[in-house]
Amino acid sequence: MIGNVEDLKPNKFESDETNVQELTSGDLKKIFQSKAMCSKLFPGEKILPTGYPFRLLPQNIPLMMDGFKFWGTKSSDQSTYKTLTVTENYQLGIELMFNLGIYDNDAIDIQQHVLKHIQNLNLLVRNGSCTSIIIHITHPLDFSDTSFLSVFQKVGFKINNEFAINRYILLERKIR
């Protein structure tokens, strides 16, 4: 997805609260210690924040926390995480590159994550040092409902089909 900063119109979403919270290394450690959560959230029991895979080991958490932010929503009983997203952003000239990895396939929950990330993108571009944003999204192969993309479109982003959404299975084949 690509968008010009002046096209970004997050105002109608600004006041919306989400239950998406930033995760700490302690949160990740709890997730990695739960076989049930790991098998549900991570295909092949690996996490692919970008093209580089990490095994779900506690000793990898400091490496993952360096440059990536992890976001989660908990189940209704607050005992497990049901959706997790990973973000990375960096400036490349006048473009803000934003990578979003989605772990789970609940369309409603993912829309809440997208809303939170749009709010964060708005904060990142307010300083005026970039003029466009490129968003790269990775999500599971078994997740065919891409209705969450409409949230990006509502705030002014345009879906560019030249850069197809990556799916984990493609990356999984590379690491075997």
C-alpha cells in the first residue's frame, strides 16, 4: 500500500479506543512458553517479523525487540493472546517504510490492530520529514478475508497491486 502523507486522514479514527496493547519482552516470554498460543499464532512455530525468521525461543526475544514492536489483544478471559501484530518502520529518503506482520485470522480483531497502527503512523508523520508512506503487510496463508485493508483505504491509502501482500507460506519455504 502506498499513500501520500497529505492524504492521510486519520481524524475520524483518532478518538476510537482499541484494546490493542504494546507487548513487552515479558509478554513475549509468556507467549513463547505456551505451546497452545504458539501453535495458534505462529505457523511453523517461527516468527517472521520481516524476511528473517526467528525460532520461538526466549533467548531470541532481545534480538526481536531490537527494531520491532509487538502488539497484542487478549482473549475475553485475559489469559491468552488471540491476535498479535509486529511492526517495524524506518525512513528511506522522504518515504516512511512501514512493515506490518499479522499473526492470527480474526478479521474484527485485525481491524482493531490496523486502527491502532494508523493512529501510530499519524504520530510518526506529524513531524513532516516524510512525504509518503509505503506499507508492506504479511499475513497467514489461511487468512483470505482482507477486509481489514478497507480501514487503510478509509484514511486515504491506496492499495497498490504491484506489491502483493506476502503470505507466510512463501517465507516459510525460504527458511526450510
